[in-house]
Amino acid sequence: MMTAASGVVLILGLSTILCAGAAYEYQIKTIDVPIDHFTYTSEATFKLRYLINETFAQNTNDPNRPILFYAGNEGDIELFAKNTGFMWELAPKLKASLLFIEHRFYGQSLPFGNASFDSPKNLGYLTSEQALADFALVLRTLNPINGTNRARPVIAFGGSYGGMLAAWIRIKYPHLVAGAIAASAPIRQFQGVTQCGIFNQILTSVYQVAYNAECASNIRRSWTMLQNYSSTAEGLRVLNEKFKFCTNITKATDVTETFFDYLTDVYGNLAMINYPYESNFLAPVPAYPVREFCGRLDKNYTGAELLDHLQSALTIYTNYDGKATCLNINSSYDGSGIGDRGWDFQACTEMVMPMCSDGVHDMFPPQQWNMQTYSDKCFKKYGVHPHPANALLNYGGEFLEGSITNIVFSNGLLDPWSGGGVLRSTNDNIKIVLIPEGAHHIDLRASNPNDPASVTRARSVHVKNIQKWLDEYRKQQRVY
């Protein structure tokens, strides 16, 4: 994968995606970028993938035609192109180009090919700083200064970790990005800024308050029930028979560690994709999947009855389309590409987001946050120790003051990640959008007749701010 530093862009082909009845068309291209942007002693490069559509811009030589850029996060970039319909709806109105850049070590942008995950030495180039430098290089290459005029204005978009990157690229490279829409971006979900229990408390409230009080109580009781089943050979046999695991569980830790972790991820995922319509972002699910899940845990169940209802409820996430033949508890993402080995490594280096539970204010088994224990596990797994303060050191988060401008932070209040989001700011140049009925970055998704009014209003605020940024940028068009 390593080549000479040529910066040559290669057209690989045209891809057409059908999503929600609309055709999303883009060219798939690659560009050579340095493996290490911050050294002068190596010229090794790899091919970074990006998607581009310039149909709506009509004239890309016109400096008034903006570029709407999605900051790719932890997955295949085509997945995000399919699930960021707001950008596709906005592009023809602004006569804008669309650009989706893949994050290094995800999708097909592998710096060391199949060996990318083989060693900490290779994985050491997987950082947000390197990814932002990738984005910056692509933007500067595709959007150079035109004579005495500035380059075309760029508006960054991103959801979740991509939202963090969208905000951070505006902070770190403001000369390349005129503004950023950072949706569901938990840039404050770090030690010393956000309490470790907030995520699980919000998540529990979604199950408990939003639908029925028994749902969270049943989940809270289920941990002990599952642990009891796992303590005997007969109980393990029943669990295997009931849940139809792809690989039979054979010991208690298969339940209390692997299955417990899987269930925790599923409950979080259901809340994140709790959209008012059918979707298939993390998995195929019905409209309001938490409601459908809790509809099967709507009474005070115990013992075998609780086991039956829990298994039935899980199928809302694990087999809504009826295609699954077994339950793979080694991956809660069912092949979507999110949450793979790359993110696990990032969570052991700079993306250390403390999580804890107490079983009282949330529906999970008590689990304290211990930085030393977490660090030891990371070292055992990857040979690295976390740097938990790096993101705050590099980009800020506790305070967004001074020269930081032109960022909209939007958060759905039904999204458990909102606890680590930017929900208030004294900086008038930072805008806050709260979506009471919103799940994870729903405002970046394509408009839908079932969208709550607060989602529609959020998109209107985004458009208003984007237009303001573009107007300000154009007033300063010339380079002096």
C-alpha cells in the first residue's frame, strides 16, 4: 500500500446507491496521503478513499459554489454517505459539491493493507490528529486557492465521532473550513469533564420514562437472572437453546462478560437509532425500536418468564428482518463496519470515555470506573497505555471560547451520548441546538414525514447558520 508521495488522484469508478427512494450518486476516488503527517524523515504514503459528487455545483470553477464535506468516522465511508441525507437535500439548494472523506484505518483506507492491525507499531498511526491532517490535505488538494481569490467555502458535517472531527477540523484548520455542523458530538465525554455515569443514566431514562416503567426494571433484574442460569450446566444448556448463539456458550464468563457486554451495546444502540421510522443504520429495526423492545417487557417478569420475554425483545434488534439464523454475540454491529478493531484501539489511546454504573440510577450491574484497570487492559491487549487528556489538550472541550467560531453543536436529548455533548456555551459564535425528541444525529439523516417538529426546526437552524457563514466568507473572498 505504500507508494511515493505523488498526490495523484485516481478515479476508481462510479457508484450509485438507492436509499429511501432517492439515488445517491458519487464517484469513488483515492488520493495518496502520508502515513505520518508530522515527520520529515519518511515519505511513505497510502491511498485514502473519498466520495465526490459535483453534479449540483454545475460550475466548480465558481468560487461561490460551496463544498459540503463529511468528516468520515469509524466505518466505511459509503455507510455514512447513505445515512447523511440532509447533505444530499441541501446540496442542490446551495449549488454545492458533496465530499465524503474516509477515516484512515476504516473502510478501504488501510495504511498497511491487511497488516494494518497486526501491530501497535502500525496502529500507532491511527489518531484523530492524523485523520484531521488527512482531511486537510484532501481539502487543500481538491480546493486550492484560485489565483488571487480564496478557495471555495467548505462546510464540515459529521455525526457522533464524525461530529467531533467536524468540530475539531474547524478549530484546528479554520482557514480550510468556514463552519461545521457537529451532530451528537460528545467532545466533553472525557475524564474530569463529564461524570462517568451520565451515559447510562440517560440511556436508562429512555427505556424507563419514555415508554414504560417496567422495561428498565426488567432489564435491571435480568443480569442476576442470566448470571444464575450461567452457574449450572443445565442453565447454560437452556441459554444456548433459548438464544441460539452462533457459538455455544460453555462457561459462566461467556455470559457474565461476553453476553453482558453484547447486551449493554445493544441497549445503547437501540437508543441511538430510536428513529420514528424504519432504519438499517446499525441493524434493520422498526420505527421507535426502543418502544417495540419495551413492548415485550411491559410487565413485572421473573425467572424463566423474564428469560423468554428478554429473548423475544432482543429480536427487535438482532433479527427484525428475519434473516439471522443464530445470534452472534461477538459483534453487536452485525457487519456494519462500526465499532471494529480500529475504534477499540482508539478507545485505548486518545478516545478514553469513562463509563460507569451503579444499578440504582441506571439499569446496569454496578461497575466502577478505574483508570488504572482500564489502562492495564489496554496495555495487555495492544501494548499501549491511554493518554486520556489528549483530546482535551489538542482541541479543548471544557471551554470553547476565544477564537473558536462557526460551529453548531446539535444533540438529541433521547441520545445517551448527549450527556457528553456541548449543551451550553457562553461563546456567541458557538450555536447550540437541542432536539427533545431526537436520537443519535437524526438531524443529519434524510427528511422523513415522521420526523418530529424539533428535528425539522433543527435542520432549519443548520441552514440558517450555513447561509450566514457562506455570506461572511464571500464578503472576504479576495486574498490580500
